[in-house]
Amino acid sequence: MKNKKTLWMLLPLIAALVWWLNQTDDGGMGELSEESYAFGIEDTASVDRIVISNKVPQRVKLYRNKQGVWQLNGRPIRKDAMEVLMETLKRMTMRNFVPENSREEIIRRMATYGKEVEVFQGDECVAHFYVGTDTQDQLGTYMLKKGAALPFAVHIP
């Protein structure tokens, strides 16, 4: 009799706990905000330095000189190539979330083959992300923002 009474007293507590866990369950995706997956850079005209590095270690520093000409190691860069890069930085958007069962493999490949990209406006780093391999359907690329918990498939619509 006493066990039944205890069970009936604990039942509402258990139900409340189950309800609370369902409300806070996010499928392992953590706290997501639009900043977690907003990869595009609105104002590419004010970008004056881009640093791209990999694991080898190799590092490329692209910068805009005082005359407004993009350079790499003191040599000018083709204007059309920089226009494509800036257009890419502006238009890239999240395509979809990465499936939970693929995340570990995608992050592992990103650590092996990925590139780190830092974009600066003056002394301020406005974007810092890692570019991984292409998606399975070849229509996007896996990317991970610095400090984010999850990678995303990113594309240019």
C-alpha cells in the first residue's frame, strides 16, 4: 500500500521531468542562432585582408593596398579572380544541416583536408570559418564557423 502511494506521488514529478526534457531536447544541435550559420559577408567592399591557411602549414595573405589593388606577397592579383572570391564570400548561405549520423566523419575530414579562412575589415575579424570537403551530391561544401558546435552544408543559390 505504501509503495503505491509513493508511486502516485512520484508520477507527476516523473511526468514533469519527461515534459521538461522533451522541451529542451534539441537533437544534439546545441543552442542555434542565425549567427551560427550566417556565412555570407554583407559588406565585401570594406574587406581589406583575407588569410587562408591549411594544415601543411601553408598560409596565404591577400590584402588590399592603399591604392585599392589586391596583392599577394607584393604582387597584384587578377581583378576577375578577386571579384569571384568577393562574390562567393557575399552570396554563400546555409543549404542544410548536417545529418547527426554524418557529423563525426565530416568534422574528421574537415580537420584533415579543411582550410581556415579569416576575413578582416580593418583590424576587425568579421568572419572566421573552416571550409571542408564538398557535399555528397556535389552541390555544396561543408563549413564550420569558429566556435560553433556544428558544421553546415553551404552553397551559393
